[in-house]
Amino acid sequence: MQTDTIAMNWNYATIPWQEHNEDGTKYALLEGVKNETGTAFSYAFFIPAGVWDAPHYHSATSRLAVLSGELRLGYGEGFVKTEAQSFEVGSYLIVPGGSVHYDGAEVDTVIIGTAIGPWSTTYL
């Protein structure tokens, strides 16, 4: 058993936000390296109420848990907010790499994600 490993623990109040964007979204790399091939990483993402992301896809599959609020997620290039599914606190979902989707929130929302690098986002 390894004894020199320090457990990492975050909650909504202790996430170390590293990127603050003009639309109010925030990003934090919690552990790992997102651009290194074959390396797992974890991240947090804050979506303020009313903010939506245009259709896009990621280079790798992402596994998401909704920490607070309610994530709205729709698939396809159409960007029809009313067709987006709602995922409440405690939801866990998988967004396959290469799948075109759009997302947003109508209430302040925080998601925690994990993926394998390299990671990129491509907007349509």
C-alpha cells in the first residue's frame, strides 16, 4: 500500500477555478494533463444561468457528473434548446468523442468531468 499519496477532495466552494471566460463560464483542471496522449484528467466546468454553448464535439469521450444545478444537453447540429435533455444533480452521463452536441444551463450549474487526452473542442 502506497502511503505518500495525498487524497484530493473538492466541493463546490473549493474548486480552484483557473480560467474565467467573458460569458461567465469557468474551468478548472483538477488533476492530470488534458493534452497528453493516453493520460486521464479530471476537470470542473461552471455554466452560469442562461449560457449555452453552440454545437461542437470533443476529440475524446467525456464522463460527466452534475455537481450542482441542472445541465441541459442536446445532440446534433440543430441547436434546438427545447430538445435538450435535462440532467439534474447526481446525474452521470457519457458524451462520446466526436458526437456533435450543444449544452447549457438555465440555472447556475457545475459539472465534473473525466476524459483521456489529448483533449480538444471543435465548433461547427
